[in-house]
Amino acid sequence: MFGKEAIKLVGELETSEEIKPFNATIFRQVLEEIQSLYEENSKDVNAITEENPAPKNTLIVRHFAMNRNKRCLLAYLYHRMRRLRQARWELGSILPPEITTNLINPEIQWFQAYNKILATYMRSIGDDGLNITNDVQPPKSLYIEVRCVQDYGKFEFDDGQIVNLKPNTYHLLPRAQCEALIRQGILEHVSS
């Protein structure tokens, strides 16, 4: 049946919000199906003569199947890129190994290029640049209460203050300084 593998590929995106390993096998099968449909259509079009008119319905169905497969492949790639972009804003410029092992080389290259573009833009804002990935949510106060989830050790703030971050300890810290650690899962914001 036309498009069965392509639908399977898109269905993978709905099962989880995390970036799963790139499914090269099904991706390749869909590309091969597109190629075979194209070759069949090309053969039928070349065989058209005045005495032997083309079976138009068959050509149209194959053409729609090719377009549907192509849209499914593009949707698959687009959603993976969108999740990578989201990971950049949430986790920072260095992806954890559990994500990078699921990426293919062109995705890694895209992520690095996106990092460069974002870094160039952030450096161009103001005199010293501005890290726009820090304050994703507007702050209600300058300090927030956090609980340390993982053993991080000593953490030095911009002003030279040092805090020892050990598991299950609570701290009142500047929001701008600890927001990256919250996104990495080292600290957890405690709602008051």
C-alpha cells in the first residue's frame, strides 16, 4: 500500500517528545518507494501514443502517493529540527550524550550552525552582548528558591560568591545565575 512506511515514520514523532534515533531504514524505504513510483510513472508517460492513451487515474494516484511520501519525509525532518532547536534553548549549546547519540551527521551540523547563528546574534546585542537564552520566562523576582537535585560541587557566581551545591539542599539564588542549571536538571525551582 502506498505511503504505509511514511505514515509509520511520522507516527514515531507522536509517541514521544524526546529525540529518538534517526530511523534511516524506514526513511530509505520511503525514498525507494518514491523512486519506484517515479520510474513507473515515467515509463507509462513515455509509452503514451495516440493509439495507446495513458491510464490517467493510475498516473494521478502515483503522483499523489509520491507527494504524500515527500510531505511525510519533510515533516519527519522538520519536527526533528524543531526539537533540536528547542533543546538548544532549554539545555544550552552542548547537548547531552543521550541526545547526540540519536542524531545523524547532518543534524549535528545543523545544530552547530544554529549555535553559531544564535551566538553571533547574542554578541551583536549591546556592548557586551546579551544571552537571550537565560531569561526564557520573565522574572517575578531577582532571587528564587531552588533545591539541588544532583551533586554539582562548588558553583561560582559572576560576583565571586561560591555556593556548594549538594543533593537535597535548598538555596536562595539569583535567577539569572541559576536558570541554566535548572534547565540542565541540576537544580529544581521550588514554588513558594
